Amino acid sequence: MALALAPVALALALVACNEPRGELVFGVTSDFRAGVDLHRLEVTTTVGDVVTKLDAIALGAAPGAQQFPVEIPFLDLPHGRRAAIAIAGYVDTSPTDALVVERLAATTAVSDKKLLYRLHLDSECTVGSGNAPACDAPLTCVRGACADPFLAPEKLEPYRDGWNVASDICKPANAGAPKVFVGKGQSDYLPSEDYEVVQLEPGPQGGHHVWISIRAQNLRQSGTRTEISGTLPELGITVTPLEVIFTMLPDEGGYCKLYGLRFQLDGGGLDVDTLLGQTLEVVATMKDKDGSVGVGKRWLKLDETIFGGEI
């Protein structure tokens, strides 16, 4: 009997192999900052009614972590097969991580096509914010309202490399080389000159800092990693770098800006008194998700006194 059925089984296998196939990519973007507002995405993928994968995606600037956009692919799907994802985004808190946002999305595959489903994690859907609706499945929160997560494939666009690379207000199309200028300012960007005198200020959690601001051009508004480093050459001291991923604000003249960067100088048990009157070289290095890098430098002179009269 087994031998008699073998040709039939082989024919069915050949039909399955020749069945039209398609591909899908769920492209996840967000106005939450990776590594700041969200540290981890927990993703469940489903094909038909079968859960195919459970995955945890680290977000941020650490090795192995990702920045937005995040791509979740479905490969080699039969024509008409439903594919769905469920995303839960978390921020690291103590003693347990806090759920920030949830999102569902689904569509079906189309033979001989690779389609892109754009999926945005909206801050208007922040869990527990009091503004986001509580959506009962199968609905999901989209732009602050409950919506059907399913999009018909005819509403999707063909997938293309660099689908999320587009002009933005801080990096226009055909942008030139990045430009970065180091300034001062807690509540706005203020330009500074080399060897301008600045005062150390006591921080709310100990330590002493100077306020650094940045004016930049031709770097992406969101997802750009900024590192502030510094040296005190007379003392032979390298300051512990400050690294952030903050969204820039538009500024005049086609520039964008960051301000209120608290750059602490006396970390690691360094005595603040030894810093007074010293010269500080500040270096700002900015790298966006396209790989563009800009560097700005400024020499500052630390005042002999600490802001507020502290000695």
C-alpha cells in the first residue's frame, strides 16, 4: 500500500513546492526613543493560527541592540496565508520592567510579491497615560484610537531597501556633509566661543556639570546618537562620556539643535576643587542611523567658583 501511494505523495509534494509564494515585512517605526523611552520589544509572530516565533528585541545604542526602524520579516508564505504580529514595548524600571505600548498588525501574503506593512508605535497609545484608549482584541491602538489591525494586501506598498530613509527637516534630500557646533545652554542652544568661561553647577543627584548644547545640520532628527566627551589636558584627565539618543528640534537656518545636556565632570570620585580654573576640551560626536557622522569641538575655561556660590 505504501508503495502504491508513493507516486501520489510525491505529486502532492511537488504541488506544494510549486505553490505560489509571497513575502511580507512588517516595518516598525516609532516616536518613542529607542534606548530611552523603550528598551525592549517582545514580538509574537503568527502564520495562520500557528504561533511561529517569540522574540525579544533590545533597543538602544548598546552592542546588539537596534534602533528604529525594526524589520520583522515573513518569508516564503503561501498565497493568501494570513500573517500577524503582536508587539509589546517595555522600558527598564525597578524592580520590574514597565509596559509602555502594545500593537497588533496583520495582513495576507500575495504570490510573487514582497510587501511592506508600515507599523508605527504611537506615543498617543502609551499604556496607562490616561489619554490612550483601552482597545479590546481584535482591535488595536493606532494614533490614539482603536482600529482594525488587518490591512488588505492591496493597501500595502512593495518592499524596497531603505524604505524608511527619507528627507527630514534636519537632513534634507542630497544633504551635504554633517556639521556640528558645540554651544552652551540649559533651555536653548546658545553659541559659545573657544575659551569662554563657564561655571560648574551642582547636580540634583550629586556631582558637578556644565550645560552643553549642540547645533547640527545634515543629521537625522530622530535616532541620532550623540556622545559628549571631554579632556582636561593640564590634569591629564579624560571625562566619562555622556551618550544620549534624543530627537533634535528644528532651528533657524536649516539647522537643528539639542540643549540641556548635563555633562558631569567629576565622576569616578574626582575632587571638584581640582577642576576649578582648568581648561576643558569638549567633543560632540553625532552618528545617525544612516551612518553619517559629524564632530564638533569647543575649548572651555572653567570658572574659579561654582554656580550658586559653592566653594
